[in-house]
Amino acid sequence: MYNLLSQISAVLSKPFFNMANSLESWPIVFALILGLVGALAPCQLTGNISAVTLYGNRSIQRKIAWKDVTYFTLGKVVAFSLLGILVWMLGRGFEQNLPLYFPWLRKIMGPLLIFVGLFMLGIIKLKGSFNLLKLSKEYKHESPFSSFMLGLSFSLAFCPTMFVLFFVTLMPVVLASPYGFILPPTFALGTAIPLLVVIFVIWYLGGSGVIMKKGRKLGMVIQRMAGVLMLLLGIFDTVTYWSL
């Protein structure tokens, strides 16, 4: 199943990877396009589809989730920036040992998506102040911390493709460039491009809160459909990465 996901990823990312290689003399553009390639890596594909489903659903049901998307992207920026700093400080020995830890971090993502899917379906209910992905009626009270942590955790879902893109392809350019510290956060922004494009299209087409205007029942149907998709993605992700 992982091989199938890798083949799909290769087809989607090949044009962007070729573009990135042709732009290596412009490090910032190179890092941005390489991040877009990373967004299509096998280990990032299901996570990015999940983020699009989650924040797209919020935007259509209530209002454009710019704040949530911003904190989600910020989580990505922090994750990749910290990884870049660690490699720079600790050197190649640390870089070579990182693959020992990432597979376990990657395996957490599938169960997390299953949990979110069950929550959106109303099967799991949370009480108290904990609201990791709480879809409450009072949208304005949602904590941006949950979106930040989601972006952070999704960014640590590394696989061989993502490892090569970030550590083998990007980091040498980071270390050789006088403004290399900008490149890891630029790479992070590239990984968020698919989500940003979808939310922008919803905003541009005037889709903000369209479901709320047409009734809560339809909104609940959309939420349930999003929950089913998240659940299926979580099951697919778990089966794929727990079997490796």
C-alpha cells in the first residue's frame, strides 16, 4: 500500500521537483518549490488532505478559517526551523540518527486522524476545557494552540522521501547560503501551499459560511462527510505505516 502511495506521490510531485532543481540558483524559490514537493510526499499526502478537509469544512460551515490556517502554518514553520537549527548545531552525526526516531512519530498520525474522524462524527465527545479540534458553535472561542500543534505534529511525519528532500536536498543549500536560516521556514510555507490555495479559493468564491446560511442540518451532513473522510484517511494511514 505504501508503494501505491509512493507512486501517486511521484506522479504528482515530479513536475514540481524538476522545477525546483532548475531554480537551485535562487535558494528561496528553490526552498519554496521543494516544500511544495514535500507536501506531496507519501507521508505528508494524507496529512495535507486531512488539513484541507478539516479547515475547508470549517470555512464552508462558519467563516474562512484564516486564523486556524495561520497557526497551522506557523506550527509547520516552527517544526522545520527547529529541525534546521538542530542539524546546523549538532552536525551530520545528529542528521544520520534522526531516521531512527521519525518512523515512530509518523505512526502516531494515523490514529490521530482516526480520533479526529470519530470526533467529527460525534462518536467521541470531549468535555471540559480540552478542545484539540472542537467544532463548537462559538467558533471564536477555539484555541489557536490546537491548530499550531496539529501543524507541528504533521510536519514531523517524516518518511524516506521527506527526509531526502529536507535533509539531503535542502540542508546543504541552507549551510552554503549566507541567508540559509530563511530556507527551512520557506520550505515549511511550501508544504502549506495546497491548504492555502484551497482556503483562498473558498474565500474568493464567496464560500465563507455558506452552509450556515442554508441551515444547520446541511452543515451537520457536511461535517459527517468530512468525518468519514478523516476516518478513512486515518485507517488508510495506519494500515500503510504500521505495516512497514
